Amino acid sequence: MKIIGMTLSAGQDAGLGPFLLIWSLLALVIGSGLATKTWSSRFKDFVVTGLASQQPLSPRQAERIRRAKRMPAGFARFIGGTFAVAGAVALPVSVMMLMRH
């Protein structure tokens, strides 16, 4: 944070480095959590509960709920793993961007 403050106080643009650093950390943490069985099942339950709470249920919404219930747990784990890998790749890139500035 000190580097970012010094860069901004010197009148230079911080660029995308700070944004990429925050995004990569969030993607790494949330993606790693979502890649586990526990969090992927909780995410699936969260989606199904959120869809079911909408009133009144139309036939289209009922079909969405049925599709969400049939969604395999591996789908959420795949998305979480993808985010974790993207965060792991973006983290050193963001550090290099901050150090170059």
C-alpha cells in the first residue's frame, strides 16, 4: 500500500497494477474455496434457494430451479478451479506491474 500511496502522491498514474493485485487475490481465495466440495455444494444450495424465493413462480422459473438442482457439483468446482488458476497467474503479473511503476 505504501508503494501505491507514493506513486499517487508523486502525481503518477498507478495503472492497472493495484486493481489486478486485488482481483488476483480475490480470485485466488474465492476460486480456491469454490473448488472444494463443501463450498461448491453450498454455492449450489445458495443458487437454488435464491431462485426458489422469487414469487410468484412462473413455468420458466420452475424450469430454472429444476435445472439448477440437476447441475452437477463438478461444474461449480470447475469454475472455482478456473478462477483460482487465473488468480495464481495474475498475482505475479500484478506484482511485476507494481514494481515496474
